[in-house]
Amino acid sequence: MRSFTAIAIASVFFSTNLPAQVVRSVLGVSEEQVEGELNWTERTLTVYGEGVAPSGMTDVAQRRLMGFRDARTVAYRNLLDIVGEVHVDSRTTVSMAMVASDSIRTVVEDVVRGARVVQGSQQEVGGLFRLALRIPLSGDFALVLLPESGEPTGLPPTVLPASDSLLIFVPPEPYTGLIVDARGLDLRPTMSPRIVDTTDRVIYSAEQVDRSYAVDMGIVGYDKDIQRAAKGDRMGGKNAHPLIVEAETVSGLFNGDVVIGEDSGIWVRMADMEGDFLSRCRVTFILGAKPPPVRAAFLDSALADSSAAFLDSALADSSEEAEFADEDSHRH
């Protein structure tokens, strides 16, 4: 059994190396479980290993070599164990996929064996050696786990709502991406989430994307800073012009899918007809605490671009929200 000191040190490492606005899940922070962290913003999995040098070894260099070698062996074992907790989608974990497919198990094990030591993670405290190993959730890992692309299964883009509740606004330039504001909801990050509307129609899923984009950058991005997300490379960088919609709730066994309104779903599909951003995985989910209500000044004009108004308000609110603690970093 590992000491409380070692666990505390590992927890400090994770909490001090990432900004509060990064979407992350800390896994197994107890004496019974290995310490690990899923960084959904950077799409990496990091796991610690701890070891000791053989007793009686007096040579300092050899002692460090053997101690870190033991820690590395433990880290590989821990990584193979904890990688199974990664959510592939709202109903499947990596461990489930490995049980169902020998080829998936083989690839995941190969990725684990290729894990790299995190620079600066090697430390010795009281004779206990520890280091961290890290693997990406992209590349071969994503290639074997993400579903195959196929024909879009969502709402046909030519269908208009039966009511007049949707204000159709044509922006001066095409939207370059989609931001779904899911703050205040219990959304759990997964590798392959979906966007569905309140009528259960699929608006966006892995089956609709270019697989090369999905493997390289993920089906969606996760962030807690809406201002950073709105100007990020996924949205188009300096030419970013994202469409922003609010999620109404979440769904799926692991709460991994977002649900948006029927009108919002139609709006997304119509915007994608012009901007073609869904197939390129230009989608980001915003997590974190629910921001203050949108100020009335942004709601008075029916002729204004509602997406731009929402963005202005959201960006202003995000500066206030940034002061809150990263309250859900230990929820998983």
C-alpha cells in the first residue's frame, strides 16, 4: 500500500501543472486506486508510477536508475489499468471495447507500451521514486476506438420548423465552427459524443465527420474558457466566426451527449450547409459553472445576430467566471 505522502504529492503535481480553465478529470485519487488524469482540452492521459531501489544499494547513480526503472514498470501497469476508464462515447468505456475486440486490445496495449515519461515528473521523496507516463487520445488510439464515418444520420438540412419560432438570420460571413455552451450541466467528456435535439434527432455524431479530422483533433474539443474557444484554431483561428448555441440538458448512460433545442438543431444544420464545419470536427463543448443570466441589453433587438449577441455576453461573463475554483476537477 502506498503512503499518504506519495498520494498527496501526486495530487499536487496534477493540480499545479494545469490552468483552472482546462477540462480535466482526476482519476483514482485514493490509496486503493492509481493516480491518473484525463486532460480533455489537450486530449492526453497521464498516470503515475511509484517504485523503490533494491535495498542495500549504495551507489547513488545506480540507486536512482533502479528506482526510476521500478517506478516506470509500475506506471506502465497502472496506465494499462486506468486507460480502461476512458469514455469512448456516452455508453462505452475503453475497457468495454477491449473486451469486445482483440484488435482494439492489441492497439491499446501497444499505445500504452509507447507511453513517454512526462518531462519534469521524475522525483525522489524519502526513498520513493515516482514519475508520470503520458499517452495521447489521438492517433492510433483514436483510430481504433472511434466509430467509422458514414452517411449523416441527423436532421435533413432542408427541413424547416413547423412553427415561426426560429428567427432565420443569414450572417455576413459563414460560420466557421460550432460552440455548444453546456455550462451548469453535468456533461461528462467522452471521445465520441453526440449532439441531439429535443426530438431525439442526431444533429452531430462521429458518423458524420471526416475520419482523418476525428483521429487527429477529436470529434469535439472541450474547454472552460469560452473566449479562448471562440478564437481557437478549432474555430478557425484569426478568421474564427463560431455559431454558439446553448445546451438544454445532457443524455446517455455517462451523460456524454448534449441536447439542444429543435430550433437550434435546425439552425446548426443550416449554418453547416454554408460553412461546412461539422465534417471537419469544428465543434467545442464549454463546461464549467453556469454563468450569470444573459443581460437584457443583448435581448432587445430581434434584428441583431443572436449568435453574436450571445457570444458577446458569454465572453463578458467568462471573465467573471474564471475566478471560480475548478469545482469539478475531482468529480471523476
